[in-house]
Amino acid sequence: MKIISSQKFINYDIVDEKIEKYNNRKSITLPIIDAGITDLDGNDLFILIDGHHSKIAAEELGIEISYEEVPNEYGLVGDDLLIAAHVDSDWYYVDSGQPVW
């Protein structure tokens, strides 16, 4: 399983707010949805649909980040989902920042 995103824009004022919010936590859980496709290496792909600012805040605080699959409210999979869920950049792996394709 690999988690991907197409959101690169980050508002660091929001990250600062999240840092204050999560300062005393040990972990956070972020929502992902099954994209219904695999990458070129055969990994199932999941999309981080919310929590980009929270992820950066948690990384800065050194707290654990976990992911939980939530219902796919788009009602789409595959290329149709990638088009509908696209934000502002090419799709990349959340853990490495490397492009998916």
C-alpha cells in the first residue's frame, strides 16, 4: 500500500495552528481512500484526502502518524477518481515526495 496526494500547497499559518493543537498528542490519524488502482510496482494506491497540514505539524512535533481508510465519497475509482480528486500538482508519494508516474 502506498499513499499518494496531488496537494503541494501548504499554508504555514495553518500548520502553526495544527502544531498548537497537537502539541500534547502522541499520534494522529489521517483519512485515506482506496484509489482502486496500483502503481507501476503493483502497490495498491490510497489517496490522502485531508490532513496535509496536520501531517506536516505532526512531523515537526515528532508524533506518530497513522492512516485510516474512510468511505470514498467521490463514488469513483481509477483514473476517474484521480481526475476528480486532483488538487494542484502531479500525483506524488506522501512518504517520499517522489512522483507516482
